[in-house]
Amino acid sequence: MCGIVGYTGPREAYPIIIKGLKRLEYRGYDSTGVALQNGGIKVYKKKGKVAELEDTIVGKDLHANTGIGHTRWATHGEPSDRNAHPHQSASGKLAMIHNGIIENYNQLKQELSNKGYTFTSDTDTEVLLNFIEEIKSNNNCSLEEAVRVALKRVTGAYVILLLDNDDPETIIAARKGSPLVIGVGKGEHFLGSDASPMLEYTKEVVYVNDYELAIVKPDELILKNLGNEKITPYVQKLDLELAAIEKSGYDHFMLKEIFEQPRTIHDCLRGRLDAMAGTITMSGIQQYADQIVNTNRIIMIACGTSWHAGLVAEYIFEELTRINVEVEYASEFRYRNPVINKGDVIIAISQSGETADTLVAIENAKEKGAIILGVVNVVGSSIARTSHGGAYTHAGPEIGVASTKAFTAQLAVLTMIALKIGYIKGTIPQERYTQLLKELEEIPEKVAWTLQHSESIKVLAEKYKDARDFLYLGRGYNFPVALEGALKLKEISYIHAEGYPAAEMKHGPIALVDESLPVVFVATKDQYHEKVVSNMQEIKARKGRVISVITEGDENAEALSEDVMVVPEADEILAPMLSVIPLQLLAYYIGVAKGCDVDKPRNLAKSVTVE
């Protein structure tokens, strides 16, 4: 969840670290801090965002060639100056930043308290740091060895970066369950939770694996496992441009990413879908095609927005492949004792590829003989490396905390997989298959049309920004879209919103309807359309305020609606990639109208790498 940055080399460390923290601030923004090697370790930290730290340390001596920085999403201890990272050890000779949760920190804390240690924060991080120092001093060993010994006692997830007064050019790093990337430059190294802090300095990176420890010096990178065996670093080239992580003239990353969707969906389809030839080429799926075709069950595992993508895909897969599909919250699935049979296919869906619950869930399923396929955005991520096969979404970096372009890219990938498997299996008539390929190829253009006709949504946002509650309703393929629309509004504007199947409205939620409640119908033309129109009439009869996402030219639905948002006509299987766009924009514009920080909504972080 938290963002970490490190640098060692000939340059001034502070500007690199502070810029890197700004790029990682989507991972957490409760507090922030830096530790610099400057004739001893100097720590500056502050509750709040990176800009507040910058204001605090104006005029300080920030000269250093080695340093680490952290932007926090609070787990242990409320957001405050004293709980902010970096933490210093009791002697002041070590400093550490940490992303993750140390589950047995209370036990370690008690051991240290019995030896006379006192603590200045409420964090698990300070406990681990002092535990490392205790080992180092008692055994008169190197910091590297002390970290190795300490981590064998630790239960939980972590990425840690440490500085040592006695070795001022070295950063010691270790990882388990949270991401760590090391950038390799000429006589310098960069460290980060992802590659964005180092992108303008180097394109060569090493992805550190679980249970690996890195000794990082300006001109040397040593990787070892916890058994002290050296590992040869595998250097990869980043296929990512600096412009991808900049706002490019947009007011917010979220708006930029919404408007990028014609391109990101096109990039997702490019090189895979050839409607004219009637082919879908996905090498990471093809090698497991026989197992998928012959499986009795597909289980989709995800969290948040990715779970909603899985729900849409459940409809698509069952329609096109006639394979039984279950969609599971990873956070629940990992703690159940689910029935997993050899040959079951697990599809793990995650933007970051680092979602902790999803990662543990697929590791458990893999041990039971399931085939694991990953649908992720971030190349080299943990889920991608753990999976047997799968497909990248190629949506590019998503900086806004509320996921937008990742959702539509996930739908595009999942639709292609379903089409491919259904075609191989013979469960899609040739004419239908050809039609869907052609229509899928046209989706980027239709998304662009939707965005070009979205100006009226700003007016709707002003009209409804003071509502206390929203109800989102949809049926069939559009039911998960209603859930996603409600989630976006909650995330961005802090307005309570609930998504529901429209047919279930009469089983409870209709009691909420009065003249003050906006009810958003996802009402594009499909097999359920007449029934949805009937549901709209029921809301209107009870004086509810009907807002509808409708297909262009649908006069009946428009007549029943106080306000409408329009999308082009599309096959019902593909319509969710269009109908979600107005809901993303509605959430965005309401959030902006209410003065919310839409890129960094309160209490949220982009990548949930801890439980």
C-alpha cells in the first residue's frame, strides 16, 4: 500500500526521492518522510502529503548522495508525525521504511520491552527495526546478516529499505509479498514500489522476488536469498515512456485515464484480434487452451473493481463457452477451505498484479493442482510471475486510485479469452463469432464517441452533487456495471451509493425511494431492456429521480428519465465497456464539484498489498 523510494549514487538524492514520492503518492498519503545520509542519518517526516513535507523542510541541509523516502497508508498507528516513516532505531544508527504488515510485531515488541527498549511510535515498523538492531549489536554482525536473521522470525508481508550510519553508501532491501523494483544506472541504483520513480533515469530494472535480500551500492547490486546464497539479478528493459505517468494537460490523472480508454482498449486488442481473418491470438492462453476447453469449472478471483470485471466476465464466459463460472472475492476465498479440483481453471484479475489477497488465493489454488491464469496490467508483477499463463491488459500505468481504464481493458481481455475458448470448443455459431469479433474491434471508436458526447455529464454533476445517497440498478451484463458505478461514486465523492440488480429492487431497496433519491439505471438496449423500462416506471411512480444510461435513440427510456447519458448501440456482451464510461465521468465530475481530491480519495490506496 505504501510507496517507497531509494537512491544511491553520485547525484543529489533528495530531489530524486521527493519526485519519486510524488509519483508514488497514489499508494498512500497519510504521511511522508525521507532519511538522508549526510554525515549521519538525518530524518525529516510529516503527517500529510508530500507537499506538506516539502514546506516543512525548506532551508534544511538536504545534501546527500544516498537516501530513502516513504509515503504512508496507515496500518498500525494513526496518521501522525511520530508514526510517519522513516523510523530510526533506538541508537539512531539505523533508519528504515516499510511497506506491509508485521503480524507478530506484538510478540517481538514484548521481547524488546523486556530488554529495556522503549518505542516512540505505534508502528510495527519501529519494532522490526529495533529487532534488527538488537540482533546486529548482540551478534556483532553486519546489517545484512542481522536483517536475514530477523526476517526468519517475522510473520507477515514487507518491503523494507534500511540505512546504516556505518555504511553510508549502502541500502539494504528485502521483500516478501509487496513489490520492489531496483533501477540499474551507471554507477547508481534506484529503488521503488514500482518503476515510476526511476523512469526518467534508467529503463533497466530488476524485479526483486519474495524472500530475496538486496545489498545496493552505487556501483554494485547483490541479490541473495535468506539462506545467504547469491542470486544473479535478471535485468529487464522497461517498455514505458515518461509521458505515461504525467497528467499531459488534464486536471487529474483520473480524467486523463478515462479519456485514454479508446487508446488503451485498442492497445489491448492490437496484435491479438483480427476480425477480418477471424482470429484471436493470445499465446499465454493458447498453451493452456486444451485444459480450459476441457475444464468443468472456471473460478475468477479478484477484489474491488477487478471483481466487478469478473462478474461481467461470468455472464460472457457462460454464454460463449458453456463452462460453469464462479466469481470469488479473493479476501474471502483465501480463508475458506474451497473445493479445488485438479484441472480447475483459476483466472486471477488484478490491475497491479500485487493484490495481496489475490496472490495468496492463487498460490493456495496452485498447490491443489489448478491451472492459474493471470489477467493483470503491470508487467513483471507477482501475480504475473506466479500464474501458469494469462494475458496482460496493456492499459499502461494507472495513477488515479479509482480504477477506470484498467476495468475496460480487463473486460476486453476477458472477452477475447471467452471468444477464443468458445470458438475452439464449438459453442459459438460461426456467424455470431464473426459478428462479435467485428463489433469488439469497433469498441475503441464507440468509446471515443461516448467521450465526445459527455459534456452534459458536468451539468448532471452540479445538479446531483448534494445528494446524500444514490441507487444504481442494472440487469444482466449491466448489473455488475451498476455495482461499478456505485463503487466509483463512493470512492471519489464520499456519497453513499448502492448497486443492485434491478429485478431485486422490489425485495427491499424500493423502500428507500422518495423524491430526493437519484436512481441511476444502466438501461442500454439488450434482452432485459423492456423489464428495465418497467423498473424505471416503478421508480418514477414513487417520485424517484431517474437518471439513465441509454442507447442512442432510445426514446422510451429517455421519456421516463429526468436525465440521460447516451452511449452508442453495441451487442449486449460488449455494452459494459461503453455503459461504464458515463458512470466513471459522473463520479469524477461530482467529486470535483464537491471539492474532493479525486486522484487521492481519503483512506484509499491504489494497490492493496496488505490485508
